[in-house]
Amino acid sequence: MEIIWGKSVIALFNQDGTIFAMDGMCSHQGGPIAQGTVENNCVTCPWHGWQYELDTGIQTINRQPLQECFDVREVDGWIEIFIGEQNDS
């Protein structure tokens, strides 16, 4: 699932009942991460196959944290994402 918050695109994933949120644009070339395949705690970008760990944003080949991840919690059936301060300038 993908949501827009201000100027940000956020990708949400449910992996075995755990919700994850990360920057929705692939750090490689801006592909739509939310449309990627999720398997073994990783998402694969549908454009060029780059893979990122859902909980850390670490790219699985070079082991660098390239995707920003966000804290998530579920409260009374609602998903809350902490993305920090929004700057609309």
C-alpha cells in the first residue's frame, strides 16, 4: 500500500502480521517500492530488482541503509506512522 503525506510517498507492508513503513520511492531510480514483492523480510523494487530489508532499509547487496524507514504502530485498528516534522517549503 502506498500513501502520500505532504511531499512524501510512504510504502506500507504487512509481513506476517507486522506492519512496516519506508520511503515509497526506491533510492536507486525512484521506482514504486509499494508495488514490489515482499518475501523474507525484504521488499524487491519492481523496476530494477533492488532489495531492501523492511525493518532497516538496508540494501541487501551493498549492506548500506539506503531506504528511510519509519516507526509504525497499530492503535484501535488504525496504523500510525511517525515520519518526523513535515516541511512543506
